[in-house]
Amino acid sequence: MNSNKHITLLELNRLVREVIESEMPHEYWVEAELSECRESRGHCYMELIEKDEHSATPIAKASAKCWAQKWMLVRPYFERTTGQRLAAGMKVLLKVYPQFHEAFGFSWIVTDIDPTYTMGDMARKRQEIIRQLKEEGVFELQKELELPVFSQRIAVISSETAAGYGDFCNQLSDNPYGFQFRTWLFPAIMQGEGTGQSIIAALEKIYTIINQFDCVVIIRGGGATSDMSGFDTLELAENVANFPIPIITGIGHERDESILDMVSHMRVKTPTAAAALLIDHLKIVLDTINNSQNSITRSVQQKLSTLNAQLLTVSEAIPRLFSIVKTRHEARLDAFGQKIPMLIERRLTNTCHQLEILEEKVKSLDPQLLLKRGYSITLHNGKAVRDPRQLRQGDEIETRLEKGTLKSIIK
């Protein structure tokens, strides 16, 4: 082999660089998925991948870099527009040009990122999650729950060191009505990777002692808008949607609504707004109780007033009624008094007549009259003899006649 035809690796790599620079002098917009994204010394290093639509098997890979001078402009715009940080698994549309370095090899150099493309992909994923939740019939489950009348036992899921958690507790304790709230903190990661799983773990702990709480509040004080991606997972949404007591979220800013917000019982902007909601809810309950108390008091007073008026009317009528009743009774007594002598006289007359009749009957039954007519009465031991078989031989009998008495011995 002719050694004059040999070239060094450096020469070969220079040749490749020259070919690339001469044949591909333009910038290209390329669609890809991030399999890795990291920052170092102000630069951003990415690994790009394209997968087969049917099998999800990688069919293309490449490295890409965004130098610090560009990255300091591209990153804020992307995060401000999408509300997300660049992260693995995200679909992106990058403006790149090829670069081949003799020592470091080939790489695509990123000069711009179109956030609208990523937003479209994110929106598609969000809509897919929402569709799946609705198909499962859980999307509105939390909305069907009712916040307990006296919601004072609050389970709080938040970062322990978050300023928002302190604001929430202070707002509750310093409420102008003197309401008493009790809060229990269940610490969780509230930004970056692991957010969803951390919140799910906290919910599982709450569930084991769920009878001790009236509701759950998930709050996130401060933090970048770009840290919201952890609240847009299907698994977290399913856990929140199926939770048996109301969950209130205060994790985002006014223009940001995560899927977690959508499936929760109620969504507010900030931790202090969540505290205000609970205070206002209890104030409504207090107002309802006071209004009911006032209504009952008015009703009782009206009833008492009516009864007093009726009592007064009755008390005024009693003397008149008593006079009428007295007059009627006196008239009845007078009439009765007039009837008594007549009744007594009539009763005496009837009684005398009955006595006369009885007297006549007694006279007609007098034995002496029978004796005058020629009859006699035979007595034995002072009793009238009605049957001869009553007597025995030797008995002494007495026979009474009109004008005397005979005694005989039975032989």
C-alpha cells in the first residue's frame, strides 16, 4: 500500500467538516423528541430521537447543543410561552445547522426553538388525558362532592419550606372572625420531576386517617410557571379525581390551569386564596346560622305577640261571659226553685194515694175478716196448719174462731 495515499484522522475529519459546511450551509427546522436535556456552564446539551409511530422503536438519534449566548435568549422565551421547561419526553421544533468538529465529532447546533409546536403537542397530550378521564367517568367526581358545613380540619399537601404554606396557615389563624382551623402538613415535592408521585404518596397517607379531615388543600407558593408539568399527569389526576373528600388546589397563577386543577373540587390561584375560600365558606355558615336564629326569634316573638293579644281578648271577655253564665244559672235556679214545691206536692199526693191503696189491700187480707165469715185457722206451734200430714198423734193444735179459741189433741 502506498503510504503517500494515507491521511490522518484529523485530515479526514477536516475534510468531513469542509464537506458539511459547503454542502449544508443553511439552517433547518427539524421535529424531534428530547430523550435528554441538561444544562452545563450556561450551555444546553440535548439528545434528539425519533420513534416509529407504530412500535415506538427509535429510528433516528442525534446530539444537539445550544450555546449559552443563544440559550439565554431561547430558554426564557420558550418557558414564558409554554409554561414548561424543556425536559425529556417533550416534542420540539428546533432550528439547527450542522457542525462537525475534528475533536468532538458531529452535532446539530440549535439557534431557535418554536414554542408553539411544543404547546400544540402538550395540548394534544393534555386533551388525551382529559378524554381518558372523561371516558373513565372520573373527570367530574370531585365536583359532585360537597364541602362539609364546618370545614375546619384541613390536610395540607405542600413543600414544608414553601413560603406559600406559611402564608396559608397565617391567613387561617389571623382571620377576622376568630374561626379556629386545624391544619396537618403532608410534605411533598411541588416542582420538577417526582411531583406527581410525591403528591400521590401524600394522598395515600391522608387516606389512612381520612376521618380526621374535612378536606385536602394542595398548595404551591411561588415557583416558576415552567414547573407546572408535574401537575399534568394521568396518574395524579386519577388519584385526585377518585379521592373521597373535597380537594382544593392553589398551585398556579391566574392564567395557568393544570389538569390537577380541572379535576379538583375547587381551584383557586394561590395559597392565600385557598385560605380565604375556607374562611369565606365558614363565614357563610355563620351568617346562615345567625339568620336562622334571627328568623326563629322573630317567629317566636310574633307568635308570643299573637298569643298575648288572644289572651288579652279572652281575659277581657271572661267577666262578661261569667256574667252571662251567672244570669243563666240564676234563672235556671229560680225556675227550678219554683218547680220544687209543685213537684213535692205532686209526689206527696201520689205517695198518699199509693198508701191508701196499700191500706185497702192490707184490710182485705186481714185474717179477722175471714174469721167473721165463719172460717177458722188451725195453728200448731204458732204456725198455720195447711196439710194434715204436718201433724202426728199426740200433737196439740189450736183452732181460732171468731169468738174464741179451741185446743185439741190429735189421736
